[in-house]
Amino acid sequence: MKIISRYLSFVIPLSAMLLSYTMYLTLYKVVENYKNSIINDYAIVVVSQETVEEKAIDKLDIGMRSFKLLDKDIIIENLKEGLNENSVKLLNKELPNFYQLKLIDYPSSKTLETIKRKLKTVSAIIEVEVFAKDHNQQYFMFLMLYDIINIFFFVIVLFSFLTLLKHIKIWFYENENRIYIMQLHGASLLYCSKPIITTALLSAIYSSIIAIIAIWYILNNLSIFISDELLNYNYIKVEFNSDYFSIFVLSFLISIVTVLMVIIKQKYEK
Amino acid sequence: MIIEAINLELSYDKKKAIIQNTSFAIKKRDFIFISGTSGSGKSTILNSLYGDIKPLAGQLMVKNIDMENIKQSQLMNLRKDMGIVFQDYKLIKEKTVEENIMLPLQINGYTEELCDSQATKLLEHVRLGQARYAYPDQLSGGEQQRVSVARALAHNPSIILADEPTGNLDDYSASVIWNLLKGANQQLDITVIVVTHRIPVNFNINFRHFNIDEGKLYENY
């Protein structure tokens, strides 16, 4: 019974931490997927009197995905309403070139400013429109989401870590006499701590298994956890392939680091 | 010399010395009794021999190791070559009799088979074969002390330190313990140092007797 409660005191905080880690990963991936999906719809418009070569933009190293000249006829088609034939002809003659510039990654507001500045160094370019207001609103939302996810993850890790730390300290307190007797016979503190180290390692394995089963269940039963409306969006669907390994690593790291910290503290206290 | 003290001073609080300016030397295979009144510092001397307290002044050498400047790893190795018996037995109550006896063997890195065979031998030696899987709480005081002696003998140490080993025992149990310690000294050539306020009568082997008086150790001839 004592052994079971010792294992539970490790497995519960570790599992809570790993589940919060998977939530952190899931939200992070959803946000990344969402960023990738909206980057397809986001474009900078570059205006020039002369032709601008794609190579010239590529040289600027701004993370360009595509650079395309917009069809003048389509632009004029949108503008010609209410204009007479002469005005349309004049417009056709005077209208500068409009280019659509798409980026590989969704840029930060600062990056966007840098891109705008770099584009303006090309002499042929007379105007750059980055649609900063719309962009900044969306980027602020991402930043806020990231911050909330990070704070949430940090708080859970901190609480799990403190809970583990407390349980390990209690174990040392409970086993004070046993450790003293073993040390009288020449055992090192590390040797005396074998049971708690074994508990930490096995609990790390059990907690990882619990977390992985939970992820597997959630991913295969998304409709239980997410509304049908959201399920229609592709960015909601995330994959965890290589992250299972990181769950194992995190679990082992936290449990071993916590135990070693207490052992080192005990050593220097004596 | 297996143990040598020169002008040794010992204290628990690093202020007032309980043992003052004491010199003594102990050879291999000596059987030593240290006696004195309560609070005279008998146990303090024993504690200094297994490194629980460091000398306040003077020099204490145990197996050629200076106990004042001993490193933690050296102390662990020194203790691995010692057997310690206490008045309150200091058995691990969560472990069986067999596991308690195996403890120094496991710490010394013996294989499981060796631990097992040595435990069997010692349990027979201290006549506790039937209590192999019992827990200390299920044994009488005399039996617990026999387990404690068996544990001290398990890894065939060079030195056995015993602090009032018969202090809580009846006369019969005490005589069993004295016989076990005598056997360790005579048959296994182990140096035995016993702190006691009551030296057994008819102790029919050669032994040396030290007495503590006013913080100094004197040998009685």
C-alpha cells in the first residue's frame, strides 16, 4: 500500500504535467497550422512604374514565396465603372505595375517593417502596401495565444515540479533512520536513494504511457472534445509522431532532475 | 597500529572538549573495553572512530587515515571495513532479519549468491535460522542484538565497534553476545572495541581495558 501511494505521488503530478505539455503542443501546432493557412491569403502589394524582376526581390532576402505581376485588365475592370472610354484608355496607359508578393512565413510586425524598408530600396518601386493594420491585429492575437499557452505550461510544470520535490523530501524524511544506518555501513547517499530513484524512473515511464494513451484517445475521438464547426477546419487536425519521444524525455528529465536536486541538497545539508 | 590517537581532543559543539589530551594505540586483533561513568565520553570516542565527529585537536589515525582531514569517499570506504553494534541495535525495521544481515554485503558489492550464502552461515552462527524472514519488531531484544552482531560480522571487517552492546539485555542474552564478539576476535582476527559500563566477569580471553576519568583515557593494567 505504501509503495502504491509512493508511485501515485509521482505518477499523478507527472501525468498532469505531461498532459499539460501535450495541450501546449496541441495549441502550439493549431496556432502554427492557422498561421500557415492564413499566410496563403496574406500578400504585400508592390507598386512600380517599371518592370521589377523576381530576382531583384529574391536578393533582398525577405523570405519571398512568390512574386507575381497582377493583371492590369482585371484591375481596370474593377475601376472602370463610371469612367468614359478615354479615361479608361488613359488609365490603362498611366496605371503602374502592381505586384503581389507572398511570403514563406507569417511575419512579425517588426519583420514586416524591415521587409517594407528593404523593398523601398529597389529604385523602381514607388509604393509598398503591407496592410499593416489587419496584419498587426492578427499578429497580436497570435502573440497573446502563445503567451497564454506558455504561461499555462509554465504554471503546470512549476506546480508538478514543486509537488514532486515535496514528495521526495517527505520520502527522505521518512527514511532518515534507514539512510543513517546504511551510511554507518559505508553506503553513499546515492546508494541509499536507490528506491526513490527507481520510483522516479518507473513513474516517468508510467506517466509517459498514460499521457500517450490520452493523446491517442483524444486524437481518435476529436468529435467528443471539439465542436463540429471547428472540426471542419484543417488546422485543427494535428499530428504527434515525433512528439511522443519528447514526452518520454520530458518525463524522465523532470523526475530525475527533481530527485537529484533533493539528493544534492541533502548531501550538502549534512 | 590499526588505530592511533595522539593528544586527541573531542567535542560535540567544538567548544568544550569532552575528551582531552588523550593518547592511545590499538593493534590489530586487540580486544578493547572502554568504560567510564555516564556522560564521561565513552561513546564520543567510538563516534570519532567511525567518523561521526572529527577531532577538535590532536591526531586520530584509523587504518592510517587521518580522521580530521578524511574525505567523504574515504570515510565511506573505511566504514565498509567496519562493523558497528549499538545498544539500540539500529536495525532497519522495514527489512527482514536476512535483509538486515545482507546490508553491509550489498553495500560492499557482493553478488546475490554470496550475500545469500553468507547470510545463511551467519544466521546459523547466531542461531537465528528460524527467524530469517522475520522483521526486527517480531524479535526479542537479545535476538535483535544477535542480528546486529551478525550484520557487523557479515562482510568480515577489520574492526568491530560496539556501543553498550549488552546494555538492554538480560544476563543470558548478554553472554551470547559476548561469546559472539570473542569468537570474532579470536577466530576471525577482528579488532573489537567495546564501550561498556559493565565489563563481563569470567571473560576468558586477553583484553585491554581503558577507563575514562575526567576526560582522559587511562589504560588499566
